Amino acid sequence: MNIIHTKKREEVLDTPILLFDCTLADGSVERWSSHRVKAEGDEYEARLLSHGDFHLGLAGEESLDSGSRFHLELSNVDGRISQIDQASGWNGARLRVRFGFFDLESGQAVSELKAVFVGLANPVEELSEATARLSFVNRLSVLRASVPELRIQHRCPWRFPATEAERLEAVDGGTRGRYSPFHGCGYSAGVEGGA
């Protein structure tokens, strides 16, 4: 199999194709592409009609979150997308997008496959008898980060340790570590090493 970076420099190229592997909440995997092809033993349905807001490229220094979101328009003529939406839904499904060159006569990959995007699905945006529109956000996107981690509020969000055992747990979280309900407060007066 050819390395993708040497393959792209050839004078006559095979067809460049994006492969979409979508793992649903129930663990089943849907595989789509713009053409019916096989790669690594898996068959990809020719369901992709179009995609947008998705650019292959490296982020510049001024870019914080390049390629953070994109959408797919899929064929829904057979009702497959509607069935999945009714059964398990799309929200939270994991998507992996890979790029490679394919020989369309044989339907086989003629280069290695490179991952270009890994993300999570939002709920279905548009669903009709003919098409479905899904959007995905990069799983490492800063749009998903909650900053600040703790919201400003009138009352303290942590549990106050009332007993000596709770103050002892507040020092280092005890067996639960930082997940202890008293660790965030940290109040541990009267305990060795406490605050």
C-alpha cells in the first residue's frame, strides 16, 4: 500500500475519498462515503451527498480551534437515518473521518488512510424523507470547554465538613481523592496537615 504523501505527488491520481465511521451510543457502527468502497475489511455505503464547514489543513498561529465543527448531508431515501434517530438518536455519537485514495473500479484503497477529524455528533439538525443533515463538533474543541470550571454564585458550591472524619477527608480527599465531596472545600481545622 502506498504512503499517502507520495501518492498525492503522482501525475495521475486515483480518487480522493473521505470515509466516515460513526459509532452510535448503542455501540453499532455506521460507515459512509461518497462512493461504495471497501477499506480494512469494512464496507462503506454511498450515502454522503455533501459536507461543509470542513477544511483539510493545519491551523495557523492566529487560529485557536481550526476545523472544530462541520456538517454532513446524508441520503435518507431508505429511511435508515430516520430509524437510527428514533432508536438511539445521534446526540453523542462518535465520528472518525479518514482520508485516502481509492481505485473506484475495484472499490479498494490504494493508499494508507489518515485520520483527519474525530468528533461528537449533535442532535439531528434537519430530517426529511430524502435527506438528513447532521453536525459534528471536534471532541477537543474549545467550544466544549466550560470556563470557568466553577460558576460564580452566592452560596459556596462545596460541602462543608462538619465532623472530624469529614475534615480528615477534606485534607486529601481520602479514598475518593479529588472526587470527595469535601476535597473542594478543603476546610480541615484541627487535623494534622489541614487548613
